[in-house]
Amino acid sequence: MYADIFKAFVEVTILSIGIYYILKFIRGTRGAPAVTGFFTVLVFVAFLATVLHLEVLTWILSWFVGLFAISVLVLFQPEIRRMLAEIGNNATLHSLRKQRENIEVIIKGARQLAEKRFGALIALERRVDLSTVTEGGVVLDCEATPEMLETIFFPNNAIHDGGVIMKEDRIERAAVIFPLSQRQDLSPSMGMRHRAGLGLSEETDAVVIIVSEETGYIGYVFNGLLVTNVSDESLRDFLTQMFVPKSVKTSDKKKQNRIGFLTRFFRNKLKKQGGGSKS
């Protein structure tokens, strides 16, 4: 008895998951209305055939199931091809490559802002939703580029005050008010921008990039710790540590070590060959 119940539960679960992903797949496509209508009629007729024990109709429906599967393949051929192509391209590697590109955008944008002495406050959202601890702001929802960051923090821009919230490769909001840190041990030279960056990092897991308009220095804040006057390389190392998985960094390091070993090996071989020809 329990085995039958468990078997029925497994079957229902598998069917539910399958139907959910099928509906999710066809939603918004050109063939979705046709497939939805055909599937609805098929289910209704199958229900009637089962309840009324219509054997001939049940036999015909068994043939229709095969035709339905073929029709789906024909209707959604472009979508299926695109889905298989995305699987073949390895979405994980694409995501990691995109993350590294995002890091370079942030570094380049911060450097351009620092060179022009444009003060900036850029929060990089991680797991905690920053909208729960911030206030106000103008919704942008645009692609993050160094030029866009420079435009936002241009001193005469109406939205240059406050901070920017970035999520992955997009700027979600600008002119956002961050919570201020209440720490008493901060240097008097630290203004509202630094206190806002510290305050946000004390309440969330966000990484905050700060560009000082007075000194032109770039700094970052995480977990209530402020690091100022960092180089591009230091900022890149920190952001990579925060946003690139450790396993990928390890594999990259091993790859670099292998390349370095091969380079040294062939360099030594060339030196030996050169020495032999002179003698």
C-alpha cells in the first residue's frame, strides 16, 4: 500500500515538474496559443474518454499523443535549437566571463571618475536586497558602462548626489540614500560619502566602491572595513575574490602555472640550442 502511494507521489511530482517547465518554455513564443489550445482540448477529450470508458476514442487519442509531440518539435524548432545551443555554449562559463567583464567596467569607471575628481558611491549588490535598507533613488535599469557612471556622477547632473546600486551588469538605481555609519572612531576628514558607504556595508553584504572628489583616491568598503587609495590591480583582486567562485580562480591559477612552466621550458631549450651553435 505504502509503495503504491509513494509511486503515485513520484509520478505526480515528475509530471508536475515536466508540465511546469514545458509551459515555461512555450510561454511568450509564437506557437504558444496553438499548443495551449490543442493541449486543452486534448486533456478534455481524454478526460471524457476515461470517465465514459470510450475505448475507440482512447485508442485514437493514443495516436494523437505521438502527433502532438511531432507538432511541438515542428512549431518550436527555432526555440529548441536555441536552447540546445545555449546548453552547448556552457552557461556557467559565459556567466563567469560576464562577471569578469563587469569587474573591468567598474574598475575603468572608477578610474575615469577619479581622474576627473568626480565623487562617486557605487554599491554592488550581492545576496541582500539593498532596497530594504536604502531610500529614494531614480530607477534607471540600464547597462553599466564607464560612460554611464561618469554621466551619473557628473557634478552638474541632477542625480549625482547619493549612491548608485548595481546588480550584476546593470545599474538599477541612482541618487539613492544610504544609511550613515554611527561610528565615533572615524577620521574627521571622512565626509558623508565615506560614512554612507560604511553604513551600508555594516547593514548588508554589499561591496561599496568610493571615489573621493577631494583627493581623487579610490577605495572600497566591505563588512564595515574601509580600504582607501587602492590601485586598479588591488581593486581587481578584491572584486575577483568577492564575485568570482574560488574553484574558477584556482583553475585559472593552475592554467597560468602550466603556461608559465611551458614558457620557461621552451626558453631554456632555445638557450641551450643557442649555446650549442656558438661552440
